[in-house]
Amino acid sequence: MRTAIILLVLCAFACLGSATAIKKSHVRYNSTATAQVLTKDNYDASCIRIFFSDNTLRATCQTSNGDWKITSLDLNTCLSNTNGIFTCGGRYGQSARGQSLSGTTLSAQLQTVSGNWMQTTVNLNNFISNINGELVCDCYRNW
């Protein structure tokens, strides 16, 4: 009996170690005390049919129970233009033109304070997460 308990405890620690080694997964406990993985950095690893139009990122993303959900995120709620460079904030679209998405890289010409246009890019995986099937701005994570 004692051996069985020791093996059970060792197995539990091994499983716990494996679970905590999952890169950048965030766990939140609900009211029934069961764990749900709700966020996944690198949204493109858990989303499919990703496309961009009218300043909006659209995708079908996996939920914590394995279902798929159509979701969208207006990047004007996440990105700003600071003198021709993408930064956190909002309303970048007012001073951007020629936006396009290639993989997870958003490219655009952003207007500088002097009125010139500067070509710039940003990797959206750096600040957009899939939280239970929803694309969300996690802007300050990697800036």
C-alpha cells in the first residue's frame, strides 16, 4: 500500500512538472476548482483561417474545450502610431496606409510627425493571444 501511494505521488509530481513546462500557458481556476488553459501566446498556433482587412484581424480559434470559434479583433484597439513606429495603444489606422498581413507580420506605411510616410512592420504574435477562442490584445506582454 505504501509503495502504491509513493508511486501515485511521484506520478502526480511528474505530471505537474510537465504541465508547468508548457511554454507561456496561463491557467485560471474556475469556481469548481478545475483548471482551464485560457490563453495561448502565439495566437497563430491555436487559430486557423487567419486574415486581415479593414484594420481587423479575423480568425477561427480553438477554445479551452477543443471547439473552434470565429473571432475578430480591431487592431485600432491595440496599436498606435508613434512617429512612424507601431506601439501599444490605439487608433493607428488614422495615420496608416497600405496595411497588409503576411503570416503574423503586419506591414504598413505609418505617418511621422513631420508628415512623411515610413514603412514599418510588427509581429502580431508579440501581443495578441487566443483566450478561450477569442483574439485579445495583450499589448504590454512583449513591448
